[in-house]
Amino acid sequence: MAKQDKLQSKVKGLYDALKSDFYLCRDDFDSNGESFNSALLFGTLTELNRGKMLLFGEYGGGKTTSAEYLNSIFNGLPLDLVKRLAIRGNPQLTEEKMVGRPHYGKMHQGQEDVVWQHFVLVGPKIFDEFNRLPESNQSIVLNGVDRGEWNYLNDFISTGKQPFFATCNYADRGNNVLIPPILDRFDVAVESKFPGVANVLHIAQDYHNDKDSALSNPALTRKALQILNSGKSYEDIQKELETIVGEHEESLRNKGFEVLSVKDRERIENEIRSVPLDRDAEQYFAFLVAETNTSPKYGQKRSIDPATAEHGLYLQASFVGSGSRREEKSIVRYAKSLAWLQDHNEVNLEHISQVAPYVLWHRVKWTPEAENLFRDNNRVDPLDLYITKTLLGDGTNEVPGVKKRFSESQQNYQRIVDLVGHGKLDQALDEAKQYHAEGKGHPIFNDVIMDLEEK
């Protein structure tokens, strides 16, 4: 079906406006001949597919700023309202400060009612300095981050999945470790990098943030806060906020911004869903999933088992833990989103192999041996991201990467796929066992053997 008006051009127009006028930055991500800034690109993809993104970086590096601009311009929200709604992480944050609290007036009358925090009531969310939240309190937001489900007392709000950004400064004495379950709920992670001296010269001149006035609307923000404080039902609040969004979107259009309507965003999401993976992308994904979830020694990869390299230097030998279904969905969804943005009819190998490291690096705990192999190398990325990019790509002479092993074994894997497609299951099983080579071959062949033996 021909697309009546390309929404990609609208989205790229918003991306370009943010990059040139608001979030000044350098390109550090190349895909199919196009260059992007990774923080801004993955932030844009997060808005398009209502994902969750972690932003790491130094103090004052633009992490929160980029998320504020993205949530404002992609959702028609006044920038000053977006800033007002963000949660600022600190060790004293409790469920009552993040999610909701009892209605004290009604409580004294023996009634149970919940006053929801503004953070919950408005869809797109920013949690600033997320890793200042104590580990014991991180579980409070698990369902909210994952599904948009928020519970307090006996009440419940479901906002559905919404763009969720969380910023983290690098480790200092005031930070806490992010627990693995919360890390697994964030689709992607990026670093907010130094923008370069030339950009800093421009940024430094705007020390009063005068440019932010183009996206702000104090009058509408006051109206929105009155609505949020009205005590009305969640559904009524959403209907009234739609009026605020509509007025602000009209204001942005008058200033030359290509605003996305609700129908635009719904159409984009549907178009992203319909983008298929081509053969190479699908098979690279299969090889990656096999290497992160299987273990020749222990049957499958588990966080309670040690990493072992005795059956070969596959990815499973270099990290502690295992893959997850959330992680795999994130790879596919963001690869589809990138392919859509670049107006490709299919996800190709470049899309999926370049997105995958940004999905994995915050989730993976590399072994000390893997870290030591790369620690002193020249690099432009944080160590964990650098290792992930290397081992999901071609790797090194000492440790080949997933992409290299995929290219070496794809022809054999395709032969088995063809045999299965022609109903020659016994021959496919025999060849899979041959390629498996008693655990020395690629783990994908052991997985194929298990499926074929079931049949």
C-alpha cells in the first residue's frame, strides 16, 4: 500500500530541529549511509514505539535536557510542564512521593481514596538521576516502567506503554546499583556524549536557556496543573489534558514545527509493526538469541551457572546471566523502528546488528576475562558498550564476534532451513548433528536438533 504522505519526513524534520536548535550534538551512529546522534536517534525511536530508554553520562552532559525536548516536541506538551512532571531521584523517594498517597481529608473520615502523583497521570515520563533511588525502592516502579501499570492501596491506573526516559550519572558515592529486573525493563541505553567544542561555544551563550521559550507555554502549564490537581477521575483528566495538548500543538505549528497528531503517532506505530525482517536480519537474530540463551555444558544459559568457554568462545562464554524475552522484543522493535525511519521496506542486517548492542550493553555483565581483553583498547564508547559492539560484530582475532560466526555458518543453517521447508526432516536432523559437531559447532544447530527431535 502506498503511503499517502510520508510521516518519515515529519519525524526527521523534528529530529533535525532538535539537533540543530536545541540539543546540539555530534553524529556517532551510522546506518545504511545515514549518520545520526545515538542519544537523539534512540530517543526518537523511543517516542515512536513508546519504549523505555536509559541515558548515561556525566553531570550536566545533556541527558535530562534531551529527554525533556523529546517528550515535549513529540507529545505536544509544553516544555515547562514536562520539566514540572519529572521525578528527581534521591534516597528519600518513597512510593507516596513517586506514585500516590492517601487522600488525607477522606482518610480522617474513614474513607480510602488515592491522590495520584502528576508523574503517574501524564503519559510520557522522565525519571532524572534514576540511580540515586535506593535498590529497595526500585521495585516500586517495575510494573510502571514495564507495562504502564501503577498501583497504590486498592486503586489502580493503567496508562498503557508510554515513552519512559531515565537518566543516570556515572558512579559516585551518592549513586546506587540498578537492580537487574529494572535494567531488563529498559529497552535501550545510550550515552549522552560531549558535543564538541564548537557546539559548546553555542550552548554556553544560552546560559538563561532562552531557546526553551519556543517550546514553553506558562499559561497552558498552569491550566494543566489545575486539571492534574482537580481530583477528577483518571479518564476525565486525560480528556481535559487533550485540550491543553491541542492548543499547544497549534502554537507549535504556528512556530514552524511539524507536530505529530495522535492519528500520526498511531499510524506510525502500525507501520512499524508491519515492517518485516529480511532473511539476513532474521537469521542474525536467531544466531544472537542462540548464543545468549544456550550453553553446551548446562543445556541453557542461566544466571546461577558460571560462564564457560570449554565448548568454544561463543557469546555465552563471555558474560554472566542469560538472554530475556523482553530483550529480544526490544531488538526487533527498535530495528523495525529504525528501518521505518529510514523508509526501508524490510529490516536488514545493518539495522538489527547496529541496534542490538544498545539493547544489550546495560543488561549484560561481562566476565572479568572479557573486560580485561578490551579495557586498555582505544575506544569512543563506554567500556561495556564497546565490548558489546565488538562481540556482537566481527569481534577480534582472539575472540570472533556473533556477526563473523553468523557469516561463517549461515550457509549451513540455510541448508537446514531449506531441507525442513521441503519436508526432509530426517536429513535436516542428520546435517544439524554434523554441523553441531558434538558441542563444538554453533549453538544454533543444537537448538535446531532439539526442535527436530521433538518432531
